[in-house]
Amino acid sequence: MALPARKQATYWSIAALVFVFALWWLGNVILPFVMGGAIAYFLDPLADRLEKLGLSRTASTAVIALIAVVAFVVLSLAVVPMLVRQLGQFIALAPDLVKSLQGFLTERFPDLLQNSVINDTLNSLGEAIKARGGELASTLLSSAMTLVNVIVFIVVVPVVAFYMLLDWDRMVAKVDGWLPRDHAPTIRRIARDIDKVLSGFVRGQVTVCLVLGTFYAVALMAAGLDFGLLVGSIAGALTFIPYIGAIIGGILAIGLALFQFWGDWLQIGIVAGIFAFGQFMEGNFITPRLMGNSVGLHPLWLIFALSAFGTLFGFVGMLVAVPVAAVIGVVARFLIDQYLHGALYRGQSGRSNPPGDAPPGLINETTGTVTSAAETRDTEG
């Protein structure tokens, strides 16, 4: 016998409160497990493809782990040290960049700097970046954790990701066996929609970030820009937020190019052309190919979710913001669809259905079909 709607709402409300409380109270504790689960979810399609090629789940997971270890070693030995060095150099160069900007404005727009507020702001900006930049960089790199926590995080996340990837299909089957039988088909349908949204956005957007970040970094370094790796990494990482990565990365790259190559307009044009080409490829080929049109997450809803969960629950909140936003969006669309086909919306006039609308009636959760009210009465009679 199906549970009354009020009891179901009570149970789901309790589950939501437990989830929020766990994020608030155990945020730092569950962070490695959230990260490991996210990595396993991201890599599960690759493991499935390797299985289709004839490998076992264990062998597929081992191959992925080996590739990940090689990538981690390369990043640790080559990319990360260079990135940290460029970040330090950029912070130290900030006063010179501001002075160069001030000199340019003095030469081109002398009346502008007559305003003492603008002048004082420019004078203090570079020194403030230099004074606070080192502290900020240290905070970002340490993530406000002790050395022991960092080591534990680095060790635990790969282990969690490995075992979750190895047992992913079994865990999904186990959870499916716990679903309430009366509502299992509906929950599975909602879960498939959520997976479709997450697959389209998370996996697609992370891949877009990696592709664009690598392209910008390599191209800018090949063009001779001093901080090409840093600018490319920033632009690639911020591509996760629509338009922000291109705007901030383009401003940084062109600004540094003007400082480094002033007078060499061909070189400056090459740097600007790199970002123009990157945006052209992203909008016309990379994003449509990797993400398609079935993402289902509006940029404003995404930005709000990241801001809200990041403020409430810190870094772990930002990690779960996108999945939670996807769940809320899919469930909201499902409830709206149920409302539009229900008696509350249609009322007495629902007996004559507008063209294109599904007839009112009951949803068969096994087949997904809609049984009209007349057919239901005939069957019951």
C-alpha cells in the first residue's frame, strides 16, 4: 500500500535536513569522500567503455588508476612548480604593472589623473597586491589546512576514488534495491534525468575547462608571454562559470602583453588572436560537441547555487552545489509536469483537453504511460 503524500513529504524532509546537517557539521571530514565520489562518477563512463572492450571492471579501474598516477607525477614535477613560480613572479611584478598603467594614463589621459582619488588608488593598488598577494597565494595553496590534513587529503581521495570506481555499478544496484517498490520506476526516471544533466554539464564542462586551459597555456607560452601558464590555467579554470573565464583570461593576457610587448603590435595581436580563436572553437565546436543541448542548468541558477552553498558550507559546499542544483532542477520540472497534468491545475475544464496536452488520468509508473480517467473507470467497473 502506497504511503500517504504527507508521510512521504515528512520522510524526504527529514532526509534533506540530515544532508544539510552533515554538510555543516562534517564538512571537512567528508570532503575527501565527496572529492573521491566526484572523481569516480566522472571516470565511470571511461571504465564502462573499457569493459565493453573486453577488460574486467578490476582491470579497467587499474588502467585508469595507472594513467592517473602518471598524470599526477607529470603535473607534480613539471606543471605545478612552474605555476607556483609564475604566481610568485606575478605578485612581485604587480607594482611595476600598476606603475606602467599609471604612466600610460598620464601620457594619454593627463586630465584623468588630476583626480586624486584615482591617483591614490593606482599608487596603493600595486603595493597592496604585493603585500597581500603572498598571503593570499599561501592561503589558496594550503586551503587553510594543516600539513597533516593536506597529506591525508592527498592520500585518501585517490583511495576513495579507486574503490568507488571499482564498486560503482554494485553500489548503484544496491541503492536501486532500497527504493520503495511503489515509486521505484518514477525515482529511476528522475535519477536518469539527473544523471543526464550532470553528465552533460559536469563531465562536459570539466572537459571543456581542461581542453581550453591546456590550449591557452600552451599557445600563450609558445607566443612568448611570460605568465602564459598562469593566465591559461586561470582562464581554463574559470571557464566553468560562463563568460567569466574568457573575460578575465583575455584581460589578463592582453594586459600583460601590452606591458611586455609594448610597441610590438604583431605580438600583441597574436595574444589577442589566441583568445579570439579559443572562444570561436569553444562556441562552435568544443562545447556543442562535449555538452550538447541537454544540459538543463541555467548559468544564473548555477552561479546562485555555487555562491549559496559556498557561503554556507565552504569548499565542500561548492563541490556539491552543482549536483544539488541539478537534483533541484530535475525534481522541480517533474513536479511542475505533474501539476500541469493534475486536477489542481485542470479543474473541471480539464475534461476537454487543449490540443497537444496529455489527457488527465493516472501515470502508470511501470510503463510510463498515462491512463485516461474514462479508461480507469471502465477498468474499475
